[in-house]
Amino acid sequence: MWGLIATPVVCLCLLIGVFAPSVVDTFLGYKLETLRAETARLEDERRSLELREAELLSPERLEKLAKSQHLSAPETGLVVRLSPEQLKGLMIGREVHIAGVGDVMLAERK
């Protein structure tokens, strides 16, 4: 009786052991191709965004935008560069906007 049950079960386990790796490999292959396609799409999107960033930050565009907003370069003596030590006492009760390395603009809170 047990021989009638055990033989098909053993055969089934052997078949599963033989075919399972190829089935898993097939699914992993599909997953790998999906990930490669997504990687290519994301790289294209990154290149597109880098190009857009370069366009938005171009000096010509920024100059045109500044002129349209009636902005001009500050006159000599209006810009004061402060060291981090000089800023420590000035930051209390104020907002600090860092525009770049060494550039700090202080604005009163309203």
C-alpha cells in the first residue's frame, strides 16, 4: 500500500527538483530584463533632467530672467561677505538663506 503511494510521491519530488530551477531561472530572466529596461528608462530620464537643469541654469537665461524681474547687480559696497564666526551673533531671531559657498543673506522674520 505504502509502495503505491511512495513511488508517485518520490517521482513527483524528483520531477519538481529537476524542473523547478528552470522555472525559477525563467522568472528571474523576465525580472532581469524588466530591471534592465527600467534602468535604461531611468538613465534616459536622468540625461533629460540634466539637460533641462543646464538649460534652466544657463547664464543667458538667468540674465534674461533677472532683467524681466527688473533686477540688477548690487552696487559696489552693498554686498558684505561674513565669515561663519561673524554670523554666529547675527543669526539669533533671523532666517539665514545660504545662496552659495560664502554667500549668506540675512532677512528679518516677519
